[in-house]
Amino acid sequence: MKEESLWFIFINASLINNFVLAYFLGICPFLGVSGKMETATKMGAAVTFVMIISSMSAFGIHSFLTAINAPFLQLISYIVVIAAIVQLVEMVIKKMSPVLFQALGIFLPLISTNCAILGLAIFQTGKGYGFFECLVFAIGAGTGFTLALVLMAGLREQLEFSDLPKVVKGTAITLLIAGILSLTFMGFSGLGS
């Protein structure tokens, strides 16, 4: 593996290879929770938290399974740990903020099936990152995920005050915005060269 600086790993995960807008992972909450800025911000924070804990857990699981020569158990182990972490986050949010729990609705338990989190574990293992690189990668990916959600929520809130033709209202304009945001983020790909 070519040595990468921690700063480059962060920028790569958050902007250059944004999980939502470049890899198209985590589209479900991106489209479903990005209607309001407050909900999008809190969902982004919850996903970032789960990504950080999952990343550290995946590093430990990978190290352990490599040591006992059982790398074939990685995927199922990642899934079990991610599901457990999401259940913990769900219980904490339900206890601490019932209003947020109601606002996130079905999308909160769906974090466990969010392919961005599983992709994070698989990507960091494939890249051979050490513990600190995994941590920075997770923080960068979570930041990028939150950035995508907040950008989309901000644009959708602004569109509520716009006079749009009936043809593009609702899902159509949301998908158009998502495509334009994705094209915009593709412009960051030159930073990786």
C-alpha cells in the first residue's frame, strides 16, 4: 500500500470519493431524510457515529480473523457488529430525544442496512489501513455523508418556496438535484491526482 497522509484520507473520503455522491452508497437516507435541514444534520451525525464505531470494530475484527486465519468470516462479522451498534444508537436516541426518534422514523433502524457503513468496513480492509487511518477514513466518510445530506436538505427546503411546474415537483426534482450534486462532486476527482 502506498502511504497516504491522514489529511488526504479525510479529503478523499469526504469529497473526492464521497460515499453518497460518488459511490452512490447510502442513497435511501439521502433521499428519504433530506427533506429538512435539522433532521438531515442529526441523521448525518448518527451515521457518522455508527461509521466511527463500525470502523474501529472492523479493524479489530479484521486483525483478529487474520490472526486465526479465518478471513472468510469478515463480512458476516461486520454485519452483526453494525446491526448491534445501530440498535445501541437507536435506543440512545429514543431515550434522549423522542422527537428526533419520531422525525427519523424508519430511517433510523435502516442505518444497519445502510450500505455506506458496510462499504466503509470493506473499503478500509481492502486498502490495508492501520487503526488511525481507519478512524480518519470513517470520520471523513461520515463528514461527506453529512455534507451530502445537508446540501440536499438545504436545496429541498429552498425549493419549497419556488414555483415549480407540476411535472418536476416531488421526486422528479429531488432526483434531478441529486444528479447535479453528484456531477458537482465529480469535479473533486482531480484532487486525488
